[in-house]
Amino acid sequence: MNAPAQNQNAEIQALGYELVRSFHVTMRTIRSHGWSNEASLQGIESFVDASNKILSVLGEFGLHVNSEFLFVNDVRLKVDALGRTMFDGLAFELQSRGLGSVLFDGELNRRGVEAFLESILLTTEDEVAQDPQNVVDRINRAMKQKTIPVEVIIVKDENDLPSDVDMDRKERAKKAFFKAVTVARAVLTSAHLNKRLNLRRAKRVVQNMVDLMMEEEFTLMGMTTLKDYDNYTFYHSVNVCIFSLALGKRLGLSKVQLSELGVAAMMHDMGKTKVPIEILQKRGMLDSAEIQVMKRHPEAGVRELVKMRGLSSLAFKSMMAAFEHHLNYNPDLPGYPAVRNRFKPHVVGRIVAIADCFDAMTTKRCYTPKAVTRDKALAFMLAQGGKKFDPVLVKIFANLVGVFPVGTLVKLKSGRLAVVTEASEDSTLCHRPHVKPITNRQGIEVEQAEIDLSIPGPNGSVPDEILCAVDDESVGIDVAKYFM
Ligand SMILES: [Fe+2]
Ligand SMILES: [Fe+2]
């Protein structure tokens, strides 16, 4: 790309980001605080401003949703970890209404943006379910009547979209991750709204992850470092799915078994959709009555899953994951829910329990304001082998994530900080993973190439050594961005 083209691309990236941000935030604030709220008014202003600026650079343009990505014309908008929620959110808002593209054919003013957003927000689920083309026609008719230069286009069938073959595997793994978050959000939201559950989409997205797991395991594991406080449940569901798949893979499960395990893991906290939001999002400790309500989520999950039409083996595995993930391996130690006799969890429940605990411990949540570093979580979990967890499975899990799991921030002997990007292939060298140094010796963030700490240099000396893990939040470093 030549310099002027490069500059234009950077400008479109920045303006596109602003358009997505204002589009998403404004829809959300209008819905929760109404049209006359100060934030809604400001959002509309920003929307007008961003769309008109893009128009002045490109002329008529389209904002397109393609699976989980957003494009301005054919430029894919890049996003950092923080912006990901907005991008996901807007893609979901548009796709759930059957909309695939918004075409901006001329300059907009605030009246035009208001009318456009209003026509989108009017869409009902029934309208989409009956015929999404009606939604598109209704919005376009309204825009024409009011001479507003905006047009929408129906979302394309996923099969019509350009295939992933041109995308490199890393990109595909990232795409699969975000798609899984979207699907987890859709399934859990429909459970929350008491709608009939359909695990077909979940199965499709997990099958894709199983394929990618074979070659891009570390990219997927790296994605689990993404922190999204607002969407904790959806990201947690996908992370638990990824850790369960990685463990299942080491146990030699077949692809079919892995797919079922992955979907089951993704659904393990389904029952939380029935826990009142005030308890789920309460800051600080829960009182004993609230803990009792929270502890009902495994049974609530089974109750939701049992409502599904046609109880397949996939549904049963999902019920096991939901019911058993807080039970202890040792039947003499109480977990929850209370069970009779000396109940021993199924292997699916035992795997999901390990994946669940690891992700929960290493993520900051409302009631655990501080996350534990990945290596400390692992040490705690290993000590629980034979008690809380299956001793063999937890050892295999510890081995697969390594002494310094992918996504851990570490301090190197050279004084640099680095992010662990891949475990060493040789399990005897698990303390020497691949790392990407991210700061210089003075602690200033600088881009550097990844190094394999297990490969000695020409004079036999190792390239660097890990001294210890560092809490990424305490040093203010967002590890996830190095996997994006
Ligand atoms: Fe749970
Ligand atoms: Fe969980």
C-alpha cells in the first residue's frame, strides 16, 4: 500500500471505529434512558459527525456486518480488546434484526439519524421471525418517505459469505472465538427470555473450534485472556469451552466427543440466567440467602436444558456439565447441589469443573474484585487434586497449560516484561515457553519478536529466562491485546 492509501486506511479505521461506537452506544442509551437523555443526544451528534466525515472521504459508503466483523466498504475495521464489546454488540443488534448492511447515500443530520435509529429500534422479534425481508422493507420505506439517505440490506445467509479459506488460521481462530461469544450470548439470552433452546448454532461453532484446536490451540487459549467485565458470562462460557476442549483433546477424545463436550461446557452456567441480576452483579460479598440462590444455578440449568425438544446425547452431556460442575470429585466433600449417596461426577462434569475453576479464578468479577495470576490458580488447583478435582485430570490440565500458562505476564531475567504465547512442545521444558517481550529493560512498551525460551543461542546460552509471573492488572498491561 502506498503512503496516501495507507493514510486513508488509517483515517477510515479511526472514523469507522467512531461510527460503530456512537451507533452502538446511542442505541443502548436510548433504550435504557430515552431519547431526551444527555448521553443519547450526544451519541446522536457523534453518529451524525462520524458518518458525514466518512462520507466526505469516501463518498457513498456501506457499513457491513460479515459474521463477527464490521467493514466500511471493503475495509475491515480493526478493534482492540476494549472496543470488542461494542463491535460484538453492534453486530448482534444488526444481525438479530436481520440486517447485514447499512448504506449511507448522503449527508445526515440529527433528525435523519433519529428517524433511522427509531425505525431500527421498532423492530420486534416476531417481525424478524416471520420474515426479515419485511423489516428491511419497512425501514427502507420509512427512510424514503422522510427523504433520509440511508438504506439497509438484509443479512446474507452465512453460506453465501466469502469463505474463510483466504484467512490465515490465526485469524480464523480469533473469528471462531468471537462467533462463539455471539452464539453463547444468543443461547443464554433466549434461556433468560424463557424461549425454546436450540443448540444447533452452538454445535456448529464448537465443531469449528474443535478443528482449529488441532492447530491453533494457543491462539484460542490466548483469547481467553480477554477481559470483558460487562459480558463476563458470555466470555466465561466460551473460555470454559476452550479449556475443556484442550483437556479433552489430551485425553484422546474423538472429534464428535469433543464437540459434545465443548457445547456442554459452553452451557454449564445456563442456570445463571435464572439468578436475579441484582445478585449476579452485586458488588462485594453475597449474604447467605443470596449464596443459597446462587447455588441453585446447577439445577436451574438442568431444568432449562430438559425443556429442549428431542433429548439428544448432546442435551444429556450439557445437563451433566450444568449439574455437576460444582460437585467435588471426592464424594465425602460437599459441593453443590446436595446429592444423595456417594455421587461421583461423570468425566464431562469433572473436566468442566476444572476448566470453570481456572477461568473463574483468573478473571476479575463483581464479587472477586481481584483475579489470581494463572500460575497461582494452577498451584491452588493442583493442591485440590483428589479433593475438589479429579487428580489425574487436574495434573493433565496443569501440564497442558504449563507452569506459565498462555496469557501469563512474566518478568524475564533481562528485566523485560513478556507475555507467554505458546507452551513448549517438550513437556520437560515447560518452564521455557514461547514468549513475546512487550517492554524494554526500562519498562517501556515496545514491539518485539516472539522468542522460544527453550532454544539455546549459537554459544549455547538461552535467549532469556522467566523470573516470575506478574499480575497484569497491577502493572496496568492489557495482555489480551497481544493476541488480537
Ligand atoms: Fe457455575
Ligand atoms: Fe462457571
